[in-house]
Amino acid sequence: MTHLIVIGAGLTGLFAAAHAAERGATVTLVALGRGGLALSHGCIDVLAVEPPLEAMSRLDKSHPYVKAGQKALRSAVEQFLGWMEQEGLPYQGHLEQNLRLPTALGASHSTCLAPAAQAQGDLEGKEPVTLAGLAGFRDFSTSLAASGLERIGVRVANSVELPLPHQASVRDRYSIDLARRFEDKAWREEVARSWKTRLTGARRIGIPACLGLTSHPEVWRDMHERLGALIFEIPTLPPSVPGLRLENALRNRALKAGVRLIEGSRALGQVDGRSGGRRAGGVVIHAAGGPRALQADAVLLATGGFLHGGLVARQDGRAQESVFDLPVRVSGDRTALTAGSPIEAQPYATLGLLVDSRMRPVGARGKAVFENVFAAGGLLAGSDRSSEGSRQGIDLASAWRAVESSLT
């Protein structure tokens, strides 16, 4: 039985670990901290251009989608949708066409898959929307969202401020506080009674994403029935409730599949000296009790880019991979890594590890550095995931392909 070590507990790492465990591998997931899902909108962006799959045929050969292949993307998306349905967090959407969802700033977000409560806010629908803010919640402005949506041609029927019972607090309210309160059935009933008269005539209502954390589908359906209108959620500032729901669902999936989780430990790569340097022997983790070696048949790096510590920028201009010190191709001219305007595409965003078709990091001559080390997600070179709108799609497709390669 293959023993796989996965480094990183974001979307890439959690998906890879659960997939490998369900494929029969013995999996250890090592993470220094939490991944980035608490910062995310909880959706799966594949490509912002339409139609996404057709646009992939025009990507450069070094792009992670080209390396992983369309089969990997289709298989990963199918598996993800099945998992979320089974975990009680159903998603909607498909690879042939994007959803167009509202943001808290009044813009539109093009995404492939979205939690059902967000997908119901698709702006391609002809039904006008009512935007509802929550009293005492400062992370969502109905006037800001309404004016922005109207500028892009969305029909906004009304914007209202809705009361919340028992809202006295010594600090600002966060969306996660509200999500937990909505799981209290008695409190939820009181909220629905106070809202119903203020929402007379509203057919489609957009509110900040706060309808439950661990029992979200039940809360969402209950509020829909009590108000007699379709409610959809709009993600707000972190901590992101939709992102946390997704993180919880994937962690649960991984743990149920038998993944061993080690948190709070930094991992450094270990080379198998018996292989002449061709293979990794596993990693050494630095925990409270001191260094500890973990041996494995394969290692999958899902450590992310510069933001999450998978890549480290040094003062001498080098970019360094943080576990095995794998080669990162970067120009010596640091001024070339950023664009003149912060709203332009940034060259540094495309930095990362070059990989072969099996998702193994390669050196200058295109040969795999280690036979049994694989990489996926934000660590990969060749794409500006933010400007492309491809972040989560690359995470899933490359993780699926890397796992399949590591097990064969």
C-alpha cells in the first residue's frame, strides 16, 4: 500500500489527501497552519472567460491545466460535486458555462461551481433582486452593493436594513458570529418574524453569507420557507463563512477516509540516500517534541505560493521552494517581477515550480528532480490564477492528477 505524505491543508491539500485515501493509499497530511479557505468565497473558479473548456485549448503548454489535462479537471470536478452532496453542502454549476454572481462591492464574479445558496443569486436571472443588510453588521453595505450592481445593469428592486434580536455586544459582529446564531432555531424563528413584514413583495433576496456554519442547508431551507422568498448569500470579508463550510466538509471527508492529520509542524524534505538522490525518503517535521522523520513512498507538495509559504522570496532576488528547495525559475532583475500599476497582472504571480505531465517538479533540462515528489495548486508556475479566475480549478485538477501519478 502506498504511503503518501501531503504537505499543506488548503483546498489542494485537503482534496488530494481525501482522494488518495479513498483510492486506498495510507495518507499523512502535514500542515504548519490553516490553508486559505477561510479567506475565500467558497466557490470553484475554473476560468473567467466563456466558455471555460474551449478557452483552455488556447493556453500555453506550460499552464497547469495543460500539464494536468482536461480529464483531470473533469474527474476532479465530478468527484468534488459528489463529495459535497454527500457532505450536505451541495454545489451547483458545470464546466460548460460560468455562473455570474454578485459581490459585496456590487461587482459580478464569474465562477464555475458555487454553493447552492450562492448559485441562486446568478445575475443572469431576470428576476429583480432585493438586497438586505443586517443591523450592526459593518461588513456589508446595501447601498454600495446596490449602486454597483445597478451600474452593471442588474435590476435592484429594493435595499433594506433588517433587524437582529438581542444584538447588544461589546465588539463588532462578524459573519461567523451570525452564522452560529442562525443555527439556534428559536433565534431564527424570531428573526424570520421580524423580517417578514419588511420584505413584503420581495421574491429574490440577497443577504450577507451567514446562514449557518455546520448546519447551513437546514438553516437556508428553513429561512426560505419562513419568508416565502428565495434567499441567496453574498460572501463578505474574512473570516469567510462559505470558505469555512468548504474547509469543514473537506476535512471531514479526509478524516473519514482515514487521513492522519498533523497540524502545527513545519516540514523539510528528506532525500533517500540509497537512491543516489533520485528519490525523496519523506520529510522531517519540527514539532514541540523536536525533529521527527516521517518516511513515505511519495510526497505531494500543496504548500501554495508566496502568500502561503510554499514559495519564499529572498533578499538576494532568489525565489525558494520551502520544503525541498526545488528550483524556481525567476529573473535576477527583481524590478521585472511587478507591474507599474497594482491593478495590472503581476509577473511574479506566474512564478512557481515547472512540472512534467505527471506533476513532478523538473529542473533546467526538464527532468524530474525526484521520481516520487509531486506538486499541485498555487505552487505551480505558468498561470496568473487571480487574473485568469482559475485558482480553485487548478487546485482540484492538479491535485487529482498528482495523486493519480503518485499511486501508479
